Amino acid sequence: MKTKIGILITAMIGFVLGFFGVIVSIFADGDIFEKLNTAFVILLIYGALSCILGLLYKSTYKKFVITLSLPGIVFLIIYLFSEFNIMYIGYMFLILTTSFVGGSIGKKIHN
């Protein structure tokens, strides 16, 4: 039961982070450096939240990391169909990579 509630809460946090973080970072008005800085902050947040999930759920952290990062990736895929930009594919890869690295760091700290 604890795991199911945790996944539900993680999915809600992932949706909020994907909608108000990832989508805002690609719609930001400004030059490319402003967008990259915003994306970097969003990636740091994904890493920190995944580290916390790795600390809390060390045996099943991968399930939580996927649940956290999936909404942001889905938002990017949807936007990718309307306006293709190769950087969005890299952004998706970085979201997953940062989340998994953060989760594994949290798991190692827990041990």
C-alpha cells in the first residue's frame, strides 16, 4: 500500500514538474542561453527528487524514477510532433539520465 501511494504521489509531482517545468522551459521567451539555464535547473530538480526517491525506496527506486520522469518526457513528445527540434530529444535523454543517476546516488547513500 505504501508503494502504491508513493507512486501516485510521485506521478503527481512528475506531472507538475513536467507541466510547470519542462513545458515552461521550452516555451520561455528569450535567447538559447536562457532556455538552457532553465532546462539545467529543471534537470537539477529531477536529480534531487530522484535522489530523495532513491533514499526512500531503495529496492524499487527505478519504478519511481520512471514515474517521476515520464510526464515530462510525454509532454516533450507531444510538443515534438507539433514543432520538431532535435534538442528536445536530447532533453528527454537528459531527463531520464539525470533521474536515474540521482536515484542511484540516493540508493548508494542509503546503503
